[in-house]
Amino acid sequence: MSEFVLWTPLFSFLIFMLFFSVGDWVSNLTKSKVSGMLIAMLLYLVGFQTGIIPASSINDTGIPAIASNFAIMLILVGMGTMIHIKQLVAQWKTVVVALVGLVGLALCSFTISSWLFGREWALCASAPISGGIIAGQMTSQAALDAGRADLAAFAMLVIGCQGFVGIPICNFFTRMYCNGILQGKIQMGEKIVVGEETHKRSFLDFKWMAGDNTIMLKMAVVGWLGYLVSYACSGIPIISNLTNANIMYLVMGIIFCVLGFLPANAHVKAHMNGLLMVAVLSVVPGSLAALSLQDLLNMIVPLVGTLLVGAAFVCLFGAIAGKFLKVHWTIAFAIAICCTIGYPGTQIIVDEVVRSLDCDEETRVEIYEHVLPQIIVSGFTSVTVASVFFAGIICPLIF
């Protein structure tokens, strides 16, 4: 009989799924106030530091190879097919406030945060603060490629901890805005109605081409085209940064969804979203394996500092944009800081705030239908779209 080996690729995968499931449970119990990813990272951190979990555990599963080879590409193409152009146009003020908030984050990262905490820490934190796990993964992967496991782990820590800053701020100012409406100090304005999408004939979308494999084939073709554009533009000053492969995957996803070649929410309709997210999440704990306890202690000050300073600039610039667009400063603060939250946290915040209002049901529904679209569109704009561009431009400047 052969010798029993506990840490096989299968067992490593089991532990991986267990830790992230525990994270999901904690996130659900706390209504997204505590990041599930942060919980999983802490469990792995303890395991790595104590030697219970082998440093090679994540790589042994083979999942990180899936992420780097094609999962990121498929997710970004799929994210492009999630963009609702009509809704973004209808909520254009919200989109502008969210984007100007990210301009404030960029300005802060290159100036105050760099002076206070160091250029690498500041820039490495900026892309994760601007959005969700994809921006963090892009930064983390760039750091790993540059041989900086400490910065790779730092980027993922920022993603895991940003909710502790963003959620209270968004909750506070959303509540202040809603109470201002009830007190008559703030006017909601006319309700924005987004028309239904009219059915249009899709390009190369015959019934016999509707299977999951066909959708994945189309996404792979679109991703490959994005890669070709990025490759053709490589080496051209400025243009090469704007046509980073990750950016082009997203852009091509948008274009080919509008053309009808790809269905909306393509990765979901191909029933592969869960597997792709598992692949992306595998990058999170892997960067912790090579870190010492001292490395982690050294990250505390830049982690807390970049989050607080970055959040302050995001809100400030969002409020400035709101002033010019006649968007009340309280909701402008909430809209801008949504970059640190994303869906479903954004909806949970609005649900909780509106549910606690002291008013009749009709008024509550009216306020809910006014506030929710702004918060949702803001999170979508920054986390899903802008953060990918942000990370694609910032990462080459760091490494």
C-alpha cells in the first residue's frame, strides 16, 4: 500500500472551498459588513504562518493557472456584456460623480498618499480602492510578475478591508440624504425612467448556436480579438497603457454585446460564472504564503492610511462634481464611496436605510426607487467598468 498523503490537490481544493465558504457565511450573517474574502485570507494567513497549510497548497490545485490563462479574460469579456448603456445614460450625473471621485483618488495616490506612505504602497492600493476583486487581482498579478509578493498581498488586503471604510460612510450619508428628503430639506426631483430594451436581431445568434459551449467560444473569440488589438498597440507611448489587454477584453465585450454577437450577461448564461470566480479568488491567498509576520506588520500603516486618505479624496471630489451638477452633497458622498463596496453591498445598504425610515409605506417606496438606482449605478460604474481601466493604467506605472 502506498503512503498516505493528506495535502493532495483534491484536499487542497477542499480546504480552499471550505475557507471561502466560511467567508460567504460570515458575509451573509453580517449583511456584507464583513468581507467574506477577508475572512478567507485570515484563515489562510493563520494556516501559512503556523505551517499547518503548505505554502504550495494553492498552486497544487491548478486553479491559479486557469485564472492566468483564460479565466480573467472570460470574466472581463462577460463584465462588458453586463453594461446597460441606457441605464448609464439615464443616470449620467451619477456616472460623472462616481468617475470624478476616482479622479480624486488618482490625484491623492500620486501626491499625498505617496508622500505619506510611499509611492509603491499608495499606487498599489489605488486600483483596489477604485473597485472590486478584478482590479485587485490585476494589481496583485502585476506585483507577482514583478517579484513583489508583499505588494501582491497588500493589494488583496486592501480589497478585503475597504468595506470597513466604505460601508459606514455610504450608510451614514445615504441615511442623511433620506432623512433630509423626509424633513423637506432635500428635493428628489423628477423620477428617472429607463425604457425597456427593444428586441433586436442578434448577429450570428441562430437557435442552433445557443449552447453554453457556443457562448464560451464567442467569448474566447472576442477576448482573442482584444488581445490582438492590445498586442498591435504595444510599445506605443500612452496608447499602449490605454489598450492594455485587460482593458481591451472589457471594451470588446461591450462592443460585441451591443452588436448582438454576445448575449447580455454572457458568462452567466454560459453557466460558468461560479467556476471563473473561484479561479480569480485563487490569487487572493496565494500571495500570502511567502510573507513573514513582520511583512504583514509593515503593511498595517499603509493599509489603514491609504484607505482613509483615499476615501476622503474620493468623497471630496465626488461632492465637488455634485455641486456643479446640482446633486446634493450627501448623496454625492454616498455615490462616490460606492467604489469601495460594489454589489450586493450597495443594495443592502439602501434596503437597510430605507427600511428604518420613520414614514408611511408609500413614501418609503418613493424614496427607495429614487435612491437605489443611483447607488447601484455608481457601484457598477466604478467597480465593474472604471476600475478595470484604472488598474490597467496604474499597474504599468508601479512596476
